[in-house]
Amino acid sequence: MASLRTAKPWLKSYFKENYIPQVCEALLCGLLATCPEDPLRYLEVMIKYIIENGLQRLLWDMCIDPSVKPTIRRLSETYLEQLFGLEDQLMTPELMVKACSFYTGNLVKTCFSTWRDTILSRVSESETMAKNMKKAKEYNDFRLQRWIFCHWHPYVENKKQQRKETLLRIQKMYSYKLINILTKWRDKARYKNRKREDDLMLKHELQLRKWKSKSKSKLVTEEESMFPRRSPSEFSLVGESLPFDISLLPERAILQIFFYLTIRDMLVCSQVSRSWLLMTQMSSLWNAIDFSTMKSMAIDKYITSTLQRWRLNVLRLNFRGCLLKPKTLKSVSHCRNLQELNVSDCPTLTDESMRHISEGCPGVLYLNLSNTGITNRTMRLLPRNFHNLQNLSLAYCRKFTDKGLQYLNLGKGCHKLTYLDLSGCTQISVQGFRNIANSCSGIMHLTINDMPTLTDKCVKALVEKCSRITSVVFIGAPHISDCAFKALSTCNLRKIRFEGNKRITDSCFKFIDKHYPNIRHIYMVDCKGLTDGSLKSLSVLKQLTVLNLANCVGIGDVGLKQLLDGPVSTKIRELNLNNCIHLGDASIVRLSERCPNLNYLNLRNCEHLTDLGIEHIVNIFSLVSVDLSGTVISNEGLMTLSRHKKLKELSLSECYKITDMGIQAFCKGSLILEHLDVSYCPQLSDEIIKALAIYCISLTSLSIAGCPKITDSAMELLSAKCHYLHILDISGCILLTDQILENLQRGCNQLRILKMRYCRHISTKAAVRMSNLVQHQEYSPEDPPHWFGYDSEGKPLTEQYKMTTLKDDLDLTFKDSMFSSEEEIA
């Protein structure tokens, strides 16, 4: 052992120098383990062997003592041959590496599987425990909730039952109290209504008594003449009123009063007193003078003196329909500051008169020459002298030609012209419209009515250079078609009006939202080619406020529904569906839902409209005017309509189902009614006039034409109470006499238009005397025509007799028209 220890360092140094240190350590350890007795001998032998053959030839059992070696033969020679059939092959290092790797892998796999199973079993046990604990907790919570719910449910049911019983008791108490309140309110409302009616009846009787006393005394004082103009709230039963001097009012108030007077009234006022004369001589009152109200009188001398005196103040003159001398027209030239001149329907106006006027009044902005005899000479004067002319009307002036229109481009031209009216000028050709386009390119408003010669080419020639047109009116132009409408797409139209045209179809509205997005007014009256498709195209317009589709018989409920489903329904304010016979109650229901701003509604001759639709009209709270003429409305519909309370205008012409009772019920609820038309309702009597006199004292327009049962006594009540009446139509009221004219003269001082045709008991003398007090009057003492439905005594006619007489009237009318046309041709 001592020698081994002494030799060990040498050996170590040798192997370290020549071989891998790990091999040296292993070899020394092996020698010590296998040859403990004499290891040096074996070591020397082994070292020599290694030196001679190298480590590659070293066997694993070389360091083992032969006595210790196993007695079996080598593996490669025995067992491998027996197991795998190897002949002389030995175990190679690669196979050994594979075998070791396989053995090591199996060992690692076995150890890892064992470790994994051990760890997973511990984790699964903890997870299982956590799941079980969670389930246990949930189950415990569920049992607790079920226990709580089992106690809570009966408690809640009990509370519900108690609350239900309490609500029933409260409801019964509230119902009893509500019934008592409604009963008291109803009784109080009835009492107030009855009291109001009694007060109105009392005032009515007192006013009527005083009216009759005044009629008997025939004394008309200034205070009594002003009395009918008072409102009922200001009515006083005192016989005399305190004197009041109007001249003490501020000048502005005096001007506001005298502005409402005509030139004839001004002359009368100037003769009252000196103070009134001074008031009528205020310069501001003579800025605008209207001589058309005195056209039936010889006023040439007065016009000349008036214009001479106020020539520096006059800004507006109206000679419409006046038969004036040339000298009188020449005096207009003294008004150097004149801005507006209306000489329409003046048969004595000549080119020479216009020459004097144009030279003396260069600042005229508005000039109306319609229906006069001017020629191309006047057309030559317009651009030379009226440099600032903006509005020009040449309607029915047929003596100028296309060359006269070419004169408009002379001098500075009429390039400031914005309004032009060429109605009835059938002599204008396409070239004439080209001349207008070259001379007046700034036209914005164009009116061409009663012109059957107007074609699409004329419109195209005008629009080529007049792109600023915003409104067009073509009434009585049957040859205009969709092509003209398409040509107008280059203009920013806001108002269009076509009437009596059969060539306009739905295609003109196909792209209206792109071509005319800002259009606000559409009048397409009596255009038979329009159907529901047009309304669908119009539904997208957001600025449309006025839509007039009267006599467009192709429109029905489907089209109106499509129109109202769009954004147009919220803006529309006026809707005219006159004679759209296919409309029914469904349209009215949709109107009440979609049109909150509708003010004017015309449903005339809509035969399918019933009282059910009238109920929905009441829901349009903004409505102030409605026309239901020619419908089947009855008294029930009128009673329903009386709940609206805001209606000011109502037309019920040719409504044969209404009676006096329905009109009375409507008048009781419509105290602000201003216009009523019940013409051609022969079943109505004096009771409606009495109701109007009691409840509707603010009435300004009344038509009772074709009502043969109206008498003088009822009209006396109307004259005594309705002092604001401006328009009255009593045509066909065969029982009225001259007494009604006397009553109207005393009570209705504001009456301006009076129609009394077919009133055979009113004398011509009384009618002539009344004509001096109104602005317009129609009178004929003949018997009513047969289409009124009754004879000269008020008895209804049979249907067969009506048809026979109607045919005779039509034949006579046709003969008259043929005779008049022959005269025109001659």
C-alpha cells in the first residue's frame, strides 16, 4: 500500500500529461478496487499495454483479477447469437449508446410518471375539496334563500292584497268625488252658458229695441252713426255719448284713422268743421291717392286741382277704370316724385299721354298699363325715361308687337325690371320672348295668363337668359307641357302656378327635390294629368307651405297618405283639394295626425267625406278656415265642428243635409266667426240669421245666395248687430224688399260688396241709390234661374223640369257665346 501511495503521484502525473484527467482517476480507482494485494504488477502490465496499443484497445475487464472475472463467455459470442441470430458481430459503441439512452429514458419516464401521479393526486384532492366546498356553500345559500323566499312570498302577497283593497277603496272614493266634481262643473258650465245666452239675448233685444226706435224717429246723429261700430263689450244703453274732439288725438293716431278712408270719405270729412279740414290736409294722407273709387263720376277737374296742390307729396296714383280726359292725364306729369302709377282699364290713355307722363315722372318704379291702347311708341319710351322701372304690367295690351319688345333694350334698357305681366298678349311670338330675354334679364316674377299661343319654345327662349326667375304663373296656357317645366329647372323657382292644363303629367315632379329644393308655393289647378305619383314626389320638399291641387281628379287617399308621410307635412299651411272626388275620411285622419301647422283647408265637393272625418278636423287646432261645400256633412258634423272654437271661415254651400239646428249649434261655439257661406241651401230659414246676429257679431262676409226663405225681418236683425259686414251676397233671396237696403245703409256702414241678383222685389231705384254707398254691386230684378232649384215663388222644382230648363239655358248660353265670338272675328 505504501508503494502504491508512492507510485500514485507518478501515475497521476503521467496520465494527466498524456490522457484525459477523468480517465486517470477512473483507472486508479479501478486498480485499487480490483487488485488490493499487488496492484503495481498489474499496473505495469496495463501501462505497457496502453503504451503499445493505446486506449482504444483497452478492455473493461483488464484491471480485474482473473480469479474474479466471470466464467461466462463474452456476450457477443454467446447470448447475442442465440437471441438475435448474430454471427460474428460484436456490440458496437453506437448500439451501447442507444441502449443506455433507451434504458435511461425508460428510467426517467418511469420516475417522472411516478412523480407526476404523486403530485397530481395531491392537486386533484385539493381541487376536489375546493369544488365540494363551493357546492356545499351554494347549496347552503340556496337553502337559505328558499327559506327566506318561503317566508317572504306570503308576506308580499298579503301586502299586494292589502294595497289592491286600498286602491279599490280610494278609486271608489275618487270616483264618487269625481262624479260630484263633474256634476257641479257641468251644472256650473250649463249655468254660465245659459247666463251668457241670456245676456246675449238681453243685449240683442235691447239693441234691437233701440234700433227700431231709431228707425221710427229717423234721426241719425254722429254718435248713433258710430254706434254700430262698437263692440258688444263697449255697448252702452245711454242715449247720448260724451262729445269727443278727434283733433286732440296725436298726429300718428289721426293718420292711422284717416288712412282707412277713401278719397270720397276724405271730401266728406273735410266739410265737417275747420279742425277736420285741417286734419284732412295732412301731407302724409296724400302720399297715396286712389281715384278708382270715384270712376263713375266726372272728376277730371277735381283730379287736376288735387294733383296741382299735392304734386310734391304724391307717391302713388290709382286711375284704374277711370274715363279721363287727355288734359287730366297730362296733369300727372306734375308729380315729379311719383313712384307708382296704375292706369289700367283707362280707355282714353294714349301714347301721347304716356309721353308727357314719362318725361315728367322719371322715378316711376311700378307701372300698370294693362288693358290699354298703347303701341310701340310707348314701348320705346319705357327704357329711355323710366330708368328705375321694376314692375311692369302689359296685360291685354294687344297693339304693340315683337318690335316694341325689342325697344326695351334701347338706351339704358329695362335691366332693373323684376316683375312682368304679359297676360292676354297673344300677338307675342317666340322672337318676342327672345327680345324680352335680351332686354330684361333680371326678371324674377313672370305672369302670363290667358295666352293660348304660349308654347314650350316661348318659355325656353325666355329662360335662356332670364335665370333669376323665382315665380311663374301660367293660367290658361293649354299648350305648356313637361318640357317647359324641365326648361325652368335652371331657375331657382319658389312659386309655380299652372291652371287648366292637360299636358302636365307626373313626370314634371319626378326630380323636383333636386331642381327646386326651395319651392314654397305650388298651384296646379285643373291639371287632369296629375295622379298619386305626383304627391309621392312632392313629399320630400321641406319648404313647401302652400299646395293647391283643385280639380285634380286623379288624386286619391293613397297619394295624399304618401304626401303626408314625408317632411312636407310639418311645414304645409294651406291645402286645397277642391273637387278631388276620390278623397275620403282616411285622408282627414292622416291630416289631423301629420299637419300641426295647417291653417287653410279646402275639401269642396269631396263627396266621400262624412261626419266621421269631420270629427278629426276638430283635432287640427291651428285650422282657421275650412271649406266643406258640396259634402254630405249633417247637423251632427256641425255640432262636432263647433268644438273647434278657433274657426274664422266656414263654407257650407250646397250642403243639403244641414238645417237651422246645425247652424245654430255651430254659431253658439264659434263666437269669432268672420266668414260664413251657406249659399244654395234652400232648406235654411230666418233662424240662422238670428243665430248669427246673436253670437257672431264679428261677421265680415256672409253668403246666403239661393236661400229663398230669408225675409226682411231676419236681415233687419243682421243689420242691427253685424256692423262689421263687408261682403254680402243675397242673390236669389226672392222675399227681400227695399227695406233691407235701408237697414243695411243704417247698420252696415262698412259694407263694400253687395250682390243681389235675382231679387225681383228690390226695385231698381233702391239698387241705384245703394250703389253709391258700396264699391261693388251686382243687381238684377229677374226671376232666379232654374238651376237654383226653385221657382219665382220659392217652390222647389222637379228633377225633370230642372234638366229641361238647364238644357235650354245651356243652349242659350252657347248661342250667345257663338254670337259674341262672331262679333270678335268681325
